[in-house]
Amino acid sequence: MAIAGQHKGIVAALSSAVFLGVVPIFGKVAINSGFSPLTVIVLRTGIAALLMLAVMAIAMRQYFYIFSVGLIGCLLAGFVNGVGSVLYYSALARLDASIGHLLYSFYPIFVALWLLLDRQTITRLTIFRLILSVPAVILLVYTGDRVVDPVGALMMLGSAILYALHLIINQRVLYEVPAQTVTLYTLLGMAFTVLLAYILLDRQIPTGNVAWWAAISMALITFFSRFTLFLGIKHLGGLQTALLGLGEILITVMLAVFMLNESLNLSQVLGGILLAISLILVAFDRIPPHKRYTTGILSWLTPTKIPTAPDLNWHQ
């Protein structure tokens, strides 16, 4: 059962990487057509949250139940990731996309640091894969000398730190709660956060011939990517899912070649090979069993007793 669960987690994490790799392409199209960055975030997250809410109301109503500490954890993760999204798109206004994505792609390192602070274990092969991914990401994304805006760089690193933290928070909650439930309440928390940021900082209404299809496509992809992301975390943990999630860079680069007529240089090809090796090595990694941790900075998310009811059937 453990091996089957890990296989399901690997498939889910790689699927999430494919979905997330498509998002930057559609996001670039939407923003270039006239959408403001915060408008894109609101539409992407809001539509995805409403879609998840509708699907669960129609076919999965039993998954609405969640214990109070778990709900707080999901909403906190949504808030953290929502603030991170605002930082991410604000940083892109100051940075070249390649440099910005490079800085953001170091989030697995921050996941590892959060795990250490939370007193969770990391295997030696995972550490090796983490080290191998650093030059891979640099080679894939960095294409030449750029003038880096320090404020934009700090904002992007802040976004990566917050994204990593939201993964670890959800990892705690996912031990007790199904992925469907965590996806819903985390998306709702994120949607509320970005909507508040839009009201306070933007309030631009798109006009003219903007690419609505790109914004709506981002929302649909977000709906599927969030569920597969949390399903991967549930079976693999935050760090393994983050490392497999780096596959999104390969997807983004390949789509940029075919859809935006960009080309690959030798360093990007080498980076792709290194990242592919890191992804393949997951098959040989001894992933620690996912268990309830009662220590660490997020130990307060572990309930002393889980309320149950005969008709809930959470884990079926």
C-alpha cells in the first residue's frame, strides 16, 4: 500500500508540474493583452475556487467537513500563498521573466529549511537531488547577463519562501484531511487574500480586446494543478513534491520554444538533462513514511483528537 501510495503521489506531483508549467505561458499572453497582474491573479484564483466549490457541492459534499485546527491551517496556507502570489507578480514587473523564475525556482531549498525547522527528516539522496537541481535551474533559466533590481529580487525570494511555507503547512493538515478538502479551503483562503490585495492596490477593470481565453484557461489549469499538488504532498511530502514540481520549468521552456518561437542554447539543454536526472532519481529515493509529527514549529496544527462521524469516510 505504501508503494502504491508513493506511485500515486509521484504521478500527481508530475501532473501538477505539467499544469503549472503551462500557466506562465497563458499568464504572459493575458498580461500582454492588457490585463494587470493582480487582475490575472484574482481571475485565476477566484474562478478556480468557485469551480472547486461547485464540484464539491454537486458530487463530493462529504468532503466539506474539516476540524477547526485543520481549517485554520488551510486558510493560513491560502493566505501565505496569496501574499506570495502578489509578491511574485509584483516582482515580475521589476525583473526579467527569466531571472524572476530562476529566483522563484529555488523554493525546494526553502522547503528543506522549513522541514528542518519543523524537525522532519530528509534522506541523503533527497539532499543530493536538491543540490543537483540548483545548477540545473540556473542553466535552464539564466541566458545571459542581466541588471537585477534588488527590490524585485527580494520580493521574488519572499514569494518562494512563502510558497515553500504553504506546502509545509498543508503537509501537516493533509495527514488528517483528504486532498479535496485541503484544496477547497486553501483556494478559498488564497482567493480572499488576492481579492483583498486587488481592492486595495489595483481595482483595474480590463477593457478592449483582452485575451479572456488565456485568463480562463489559467483558472481551469489552477483548479487541476492545486488538487494534484496536494495529492502529491499527501503521499510524498512537501520536499519530494517540490523537487518533482521543478519539472514545470522543462514544460515552460519547451512551450516557449514551440509557442513563442524561442530557442534553446547549449546551457539550457545541459540544465534540462541535469533536472531530468534529478526527477528520475525519485524512483530510487527512500521516501520516509508520512506520519504525524508532534514536534516542530507547526506542531500546533496536530490535533489532540480528531472528531469523527460514521458517514464521513474521509480516507475512502
